[in-house]
Amino acid sequence: MAEITMLILDDHEWFRGQFAKLDELQAQSPVNHNALERVWRPLADKLDVHAYIEEKIFYPQLLQRGTDDPEGETLDAIGDHNDIRDGVRDANAAGVGTEQWWAAVGRTRVANDDHMGEEEREGLSDFRRNAPLGLREALGRQYREFMDQHPTTKGLPIVDRDPQRYIEEVEGAPPADRGDFSLRIGSLKGQ
């Protein structure tokens, strides 16, 4: 069973690959707009779903178990997620393949690249060093189940969050509610 930090890293590699596919498609003449849409739609959805589930189960646990600067790491991550969501929304509002669309996709990519680099160096590393393997595996099960159940954003409230309020809400939640947020996709009891 994969643990959560490895599943997040797997998603990061998939994101990099999809953006590389968009590069390849952009270099073709003429540009195939249908092919762009076939790459973009799943990429846009997974970026949003990935951020959503990280905010539900990973970052609350990092705030509890991280030692390097979990609050700073989480503030940065939530802000990055907002930037990524903004780019996705802007791209979805523009016509695929238009100049506006490429600009929004580019902003999304830059925000995502920055986020992944910071998360890989800081949050994921901190969590691997400080959270027990059993917890990381339990979170991995929740993460995988959620991602399998939500290949698109349909039914999910994809909204920007105030980073400071997010931390205050997580830290103010009863310990039993931190990191599960009633996803009902697995229990962390005993972890």
C-alpha cells in the first residue's frame, strides 16, 4: 500500500507529464484543439481534485505532526492552491487554444510548478520524517479512494480559501475531526 507522500509525488509527476504533452501539442502546426481539450480537461480536473483532497486530509495532519514550519508550509500551500484554481478557472473560461487560454494555462503551470517544488522540499519531507508510517499509509488509502471516486470536480466545492482562516479552522477543530473532515472514506483511529 502506498503512503500519502508517495501518492502526492506520483500526482506531481503526472502533472508534469501532462503539461509536457500540452507543449508538444502547441508545437504542432496546425494546433489540434480537440487534442488540447483531451489533455487539458483531465489535467484541470485533477489539479483541482488534488488540491481539494490535500486540504482535507494532508495539510491538517501536517499541521499536527510537522516540525520544520508546518504553519508556514500550509499557508504557502493554500495560497498556491488558490493560484492554481484561479489559473484553471481562467483557462476554462477562455476558448481552448486561444491566446488567453495559453496565458491562463501558463499561469496555472507556473503556480503548480512552484507549489510542487516547495511541497516536495518542505511539507512532504517534513511529514515523512515526523509522521508514523501507519498514519501515512492510512492517509494514502483515503487519498487513493477519494481520487478514484472523483476523477472530475463534479459535486466538489472547488473554492479558494483564506489561508489564515484555513489554519485557524483546522487548529480549532476537535482532534478527532482534524484530517478526516467527514469524508467517510476511511478512519484514522489508532494511527
